[in-house]
Amino acid sequence: MTAEAAQHVCRQPRLRISGVWKAYGRRQLLRGADLDVPAGTLVGVVGENGAGKSTLLRIAMGHLAPDRGTVERTGKAGYCPQHAVLNDSFTVMQHLRLFQAAYRLPTLARAHELMDLLAFTDSGRQRAGELSGGTRQKLNLLLALMHDPQLLVLDEPYQGFDWDTHQRFWSLAARLRDQGRSIVVVSHLLHDLHHFDAVGHLRDGRLDMERTTR
Amino acid sequence: MTYRPSAYTEMLRCTLLGHLRSRMAVLLAVVFIPAWIMVARLCAPDRTLRFSLESAGTDVLAPANHVSQVVNALAAVTLVTGFSMFMETFKAGETDRRLVLAGYPKLRMLLAKVTAVALVTALIAVYTMAVLAVSLPVGRLGPLALAVFSAGLAYGGIGLLLGSLVRGELEGFFLVIMLSLVDTGLQNPVLNVADLTGLSALPLYGACQFALAAAFTSSTPWSHGLLSLAWSAATSALALLAFHVRTRPHCRIAPEMLAGTPHT
């Protein structure tokens, strides 16, 4: 494959959302939203509360059916929901082993690396119901990352993180992007916008894309 | 670490531990079952009761107090298994959906949950039989234990189904309690509604007929025990169907990179 062809493949989208419409009852939330996320890009999705950011991401992951429009994605995907989806009766290690089985991973080496990076290695034996809000969110994020997916869809993944962990998250996101992963992050923090290669503003049910000067 | 867990055994292990960690369910099992049997022992009359038992094909004579103890034992077991299976399935619902969408095999997940229902119900049945054996002069403990087990299985399956279907915790509680109360009330020969039509369509019918025959006659109507197993199998299959519908992906996952051309 020539360098030009390799670059072309690299820019092909891992996730393509085309003309997606979604209503809840009479409330029309999405009105033809489009989004292409190529390999090696970190894309932000911003918008007011209730604009439909989480709905768009759930549709992107196939958890929710759009009323109209299509979603196509390729490769392994990892999804971090806005609210930590964990079983309060299970320990952190039980979560890791269950998701190891789901992702069919031979080892938990990467999960342990991520635990170390996110600074919660001591919580392995604790039940999810006993974890602090920030640590629950770390586990929630880790479950989306532990299989090293090519596409990452993260819905406000750093809620409850302390400043150090927040910074480490963005370093990790940048490293993954540089390794060719595609990342979509819902954010509402203005000071995070400089991390993105492009930002999609969700307004009136459509995404207005804007490239940033990172 | 090179150990790769099997989807079935890991889910079974976690689900069993989850049941044991549910203080409310354990408390219900340990306290409510003997308490409910004791209520029948203390409150039900000692008079001899004659009732028609379809599974034995004959009329049966037995002390109303003893009949009430057996029926109350079944009622307590159905409430405990129905409640605990509902709670476990309901609480795990969102995480289970996340696991399945991440690639966890659905069938193995549900089989592990059904196995957990069977193991927990077996444990509850043994405990209930120990209490009944102290309280009642029962000669044939084995068949009665199987009847208690099959009653628990039927309601364990119902708990599993409700846990996969209903949206609210209270709805599930109410449905489990209401169904168990109505079912055990109608099946109880002391209340004399044995000739009510449609009684055999209720989940406890088979187990109750099996239990009463085992406790008060010399017959062992296995087919009636199988009725409860059929209920358990049917509710588990429906739970799998509900789970399957709620976890199907709604987007196209392409094996290759997407084409760079605009999409319509």
C-alpha cells in the first residue's frame, strides 16, 4: 500500500452518522444530525443540557434506534455511558473478569495498566456499591477502554474525577488518538475544547462541525 | 494473569455471590420461611379437613393445621425465590445489557442465571424441608422436598422474567407478591376453592398438588411436579426473548473500513 493510499484509509470514517432523527413523544430531539469520525481524530460533541448529546451517542453505539437516518461503524468499539453502569453487588475485579469474557481478552494486563493510570489499583476487592462517585466513573471508563477499541465513544467520562485524573484522562485520550484510535467525547467544559481536533455543536437537532486550532 | 474466564462460570459465580450479598433476600429466606410456617402451626385449626386432590385422584383426609403448614411453606418459598430472582435480575439489568452489547454471549448469561435460580432454590428447599420436618410428622420428605423445589423454580423463573420486563422496582415487587398471594390462596384446600375453573393454569398448581399428595397420600404424582418445571422453563425462555429484544444492536457494524464516499 502506498503512503497516499495508507493516508486515505486512515481518513476513512470509523463512525458515520447520517441524517439521524430522533423524537421522544412530541419532542423532536435530533433533526438530521450527521457526524463522520475518521481514524486518528478526537472529536468533541457539545451542546446545551437536553440538546440530545447522550441520545446521539447511544444511537451511535446502536443502543437506541433512530427514527430516521443511518449509523455505520467499523471495528471494535468502546462506550462509556454518562452515568456509571455497574452492578453494585459485584466487586471491581468481578466487573473486569466479566468484561474480559465479553471482549474475549486473553489477559487483564491492559485493564491493570489502566487501573494504575487512573489511580485506583487498591479498589479491586471493593464492591461497586461501596466506591466513591469518582472511582465508579473510573471503573465505568476503564470498562470502555480495556479491550483497546479502535472507536471510543465517551459520554462525559470524567465526571467526579480529581484534577490530576482529569489531566491524565486527556493525556491518555491524546495518546490513543496519536495511535490511530477514533474518539468521540461529549463535553460541556469550555476549558476542554482545546483538546479536540474538531468540535460538533449540537443545535436544533443538528451537528455544526467546527475545526479547532489545537 | 493468563486465566481467561468462561462466560458461563464467571456469570454463575458472580450471580450466586450477588444473591448471597443481598441481605434482604437472605433475611427473608432465613426468617420469613420458618415464621410463615409457624403462623400456620399456631393459627390454623386442628379440625380434620376432607378435600379433593386431583393429583392423587381421590379425596384426602388431613388435619387443616398440617395442610396449612405445607401451603404456607410453598407460599413463603415462592415469595422468597420470586423476590430474590426479581431483585437480582432487575438490579443487574443495565450492566447485563452493557455486557451483552460488549459481546457477552446472551444464552450463556441466561443459562448461568437459570442455574443460579436452581441452586439458590435447592438451598431454600433444603432449608424449608428442615423446618417442615421439625414442625410436621411427614414420612416422605424426598417427594415433598421436590415439590417445594419445583414451586421455588416456577416463581424463580417468574422473578427472572419480571426482572427482564418491568421498568420499575415497585411494579416488580407488587407483581411477585400479588401473584404469589393469589396463587397460594386459591390452591389452598382449607379455603375450599378446589373446583374453581382455571386453577390448573396457575404457576403453583402442579407443585401444590405434588406437595399435598407427597405429604398426605402414598402417591407421587411426578407429572404435576413437571408442570412447575414447565412454568420455570417457559418463563426463563420468555426472559431470554425479552433480554434478546432489549439488547439487539440498532446500527450496522461493517467488517471493513467504511467507504469514503458521501452516504445517503
